[in-house]
Amino acid sequence: MQIERIEVTPFGGQSPGTSGLRKKTRVMMEPHYLAAFVQSIWSAIDGVSGKTLILGGDGRYFNAEAIQLILRMAAASGAARVVVGQGGILSTPAASHLIRKRGADGGIILSASHNPGGIDEDFGIKFNGANGGPATAAVTDRMVVASQAIDHYLMLDTPDYSIDLVGQGKIGEMSVEIVDPVADYAEMLEELFDFDKIRGLFAGGFRMAFDAMHAVTGPYATEVIERRLGAAPGTVMNGTPQVDFGGRHPDPNPIWAHALMDVMYQENGPDFGAVSDGDGDRNMIVGPSQYVSPSDSLAILAANAHLAKGYRAGLAGVARSMPTSRAVDRVAAAMDMPCYETPTGWKFFGTLLDDGRVTLCGEESAGTGSDHVREKDGLWAVMLWLNILAETGKGVGDIMSSHWATFGRNYYTRHDYEAVEVDRANAVMDGLRAQLGMLAGQTFAGRTIDAADEFSYVDPVDGSTASAQGLRLSFEGGGRIVFRLSGTGTQGATLRVYIEDFINDKNALDGDVQVMLEPMIALADRLARITELTGRDGPDIRS
């Protein structure tokens, strides 16, 4: 076996977003493209010589080929050991757990998360550090610099390594270990939650539907929910992972998860429904004919986490991304615990978790997690809900009604305008940004703006900063509108508009979200001139 030095020139646009580098699959498959970025990762982390890495992905198209390439490159650059999920499979939270459990120096996760998969769809790659969390901004900045200066990469000339059977072997001088991708993760869940109590729930006739969307969570949910908890066979729908997710968009929202919504909204449907995304780090919760928004779910979990075995001592604090509704803030205030507001991107929770300042954190984009790993964790959130249902004996609807009666309700929605021409999306943001200094104190449609700014963040632990994180308009009475361009798409720009209003009238807690927020939705369009500047007559997704 020979180490090859392969000359390469830099590729433009190899800049990781909030969750790594995402591109169209055909772009990632171009000669040298992925290898150049992997070499840039090596440069950003001071090489991999003597290090242990975790490697796996969500099984989407090109996952297996990418793993072989990364193994050859790691061996050529002197890595001591690479631990790989069997068949190349590792959910994002399972990879984070494995990094932490094995004391690895980091890991590479191959996923474009909730984006579609297939040769004509999306592929992604990201590096997670030794704490199990996404690379910090400082590390991703170094990746960008390295990608712009790269002139070669190293590759070991060796045949493909079989990753289909659990066991150990070598590629050159590098040890390779193939592990069951589910076992360690499932054991961790048993430590956090009262499986006996939840088994009793299912034994008593409780019915559940979990849609794995033909994505990575299928094997995890089948093992945990059906085998270990005793739910009826077939509880896990679409549980076999496919390279194109069965042609579906593996995003846990009511639009793309319509198969689950149909089941949960039928007469005499299951008692509880859930869905996870492409790489297993997001979740959506549904009760009988009742959708639970991610923001409400975060607040309810914060208020009730102490009912679960692993959280009986209470929470050190909570954190949410800035665009997430402020429902969890009200829980934190009532329970006298800290609540942090961070930019979007799970890496911003990492320092707070590592420092012990928070136990639970979440994002409105269907991500929830705790200090058990350093990633959001879809199946973990489902398990926490199940534990709460088992302990209280209440249904989803009763839990939500009780929560709103106690804390009031933050009506909340997110409107996504997808694949907007970049110039048009920037025109929306730039036009509103130019008005920010003049909006505070003005009244529109009977609502007075009490603050208008562009969110920036100073990490309270390490002092790092993040600027230009979204435009915020706060209104008297608890209303808020946030505008942000998302970095998770692979074409055009996604304009996201987050709208919320606080209601504490006990007679107005069960309204339709879009109806209750209609005045604020109209105001958002008026102030930012969305229809005029984008040419769109409405959002692609309302969630």
C-alpha cells in the first residue's frame, strides 16, 4: 500500500454553514471535491496523526463511497483508529454519544440532515469536536481558510474496507473498528428514562405511531420502541433506511410528514405520534388530531423534565435559539432557572452545556436536546415525552392545555420562502435593516414596536461573538417578528419569518395558530415588503 500525494486546486464555496458543508450530491461527487474538503478539515484540526475518529452518516446516496474515501485519507494522514457505524450508519446524536463515550478526538458525520437525498438531491459533511458537538466557529473558519489554500491531499492506495460486519481490522497502520450503530445509543436511553414505566404504558393499550421517513432513525426506533419498550409491531412506520429516503423529504413538519399526520388525524387514531428526520437529530410530536409545535414542545419538556429518571434533580438552566418562541422563557422564569438566547446552530449551545449552565436546549426547527450529548436528538425527545405521558397518565392534549393554562400561550409560526433568488432575499433583509433605527416606538395596525435590532451574541463562557444573526422586531404585549436567511439549503436562499404573539386569556388558548396570528403575519409582509420584493404570494411552508 502506497500513500499518494494528489495535486488539487481550491474549489470555491467550500464554506460550512450552521451544520457543515452541504451541496448537491453531484457536486460532492465531482473528482477531488470531497477529498479537498476533508483535507481542509485535517488542516483545521492540526492533522489527524495519532488521533481517534468516529465516522458514519445517515445512509443517503453517496454515503458508502464517501466513507471509503475518508478511511483512505485518514490512514494516509496517520490516524490511529477510526470507529465506523456498521454499514456506514450512525445517526447524528448516536455519533455524538460515541465520540464522548470513546473519548475520541472528534468525528465526521455525513448528512444533509432534513434535506432530500439522492443523486440529484443533497449531501453533507461536518466535523464534530471531542465534546461531541459541531465544530466551533473558530474551527470552521480555519476550514474555509484551508480550503482556499489547498494544493494537495493524501490518499492511501488500498481496496475498499468492508464495513458491513461488526469487528476490527486495519487499513495500513490504522486500526478500523466497525460497531453496531444502535446498541450504545439505546443503552444510554435506558439510563435516562424509566423503561419499565413506559413498558407499562404500552402494556396498558397505549398506541403510538413513529414515522422514520425511510431515514436513519428507523433501526434506532425499531430497537427501542418496539423491541425494548414492547410497542406493537408496525408502530415504526417507514423504518427501513433508503438512499433517497423513499423519494420523500425527510423533514419533520406537518407538510412533509403527511403520512404521520394522516394517521394521527384519523378517527380513533393512535394516542401519540412522532417523526424524526434524515439523520435523527430532529423531531415532531403529534397528539390525536393535535400538532405540537417545536417551541411548545421545548417549553413543555422544560416544565416536566424532572419526571424522567435522568432529570429528577432538576435542570441547571435552559437555552433556546433566538428565533425560537419565548414560551420556554416563561417556564424558566416561573421555575427560577437561567434561560439563554443564542444564535441558530447547535454549536452555540455547546459551551453552555460543557460549562454546566444548561441541561435542556432547543430550536424552533424541530431540534431538542440535553446534556447527554452535544447534538439535538430526535428519539431522545420522543422518549422524554413518553416518560412524561407515562408518569402523568395524561394525554398530549391534556398536557398542552394544562401548560397553557399555567403559563399562557405563545402562538407561534414559521413561514419559509424557499429557493428565493439570492438578490431578492437580500433585498428583503437589507430593506428592513435600513429601517431598524427608526422603528422603535412606531405603531402599526394597533401594535407598537418597543425594540428593533439585528441580533448579535457574546458567548458568556468563552467570550466568542457572532453578529448578523437575524433581524428582530419586538412588540408591546409580547409579540415578536424575526427575519432570517437560512444556511441549510443548497440552492437560492431560504427566507424564514418567525411570528409570535402572547395570549394569556383562558378563553383564547385553543385558537388556530394561523388565524390568531393573521394580523402579525400581514404586518410582517408589510414591514419587510416580502410579496413585493420576492414576487411570492405566500410562503412555501407554514409550520
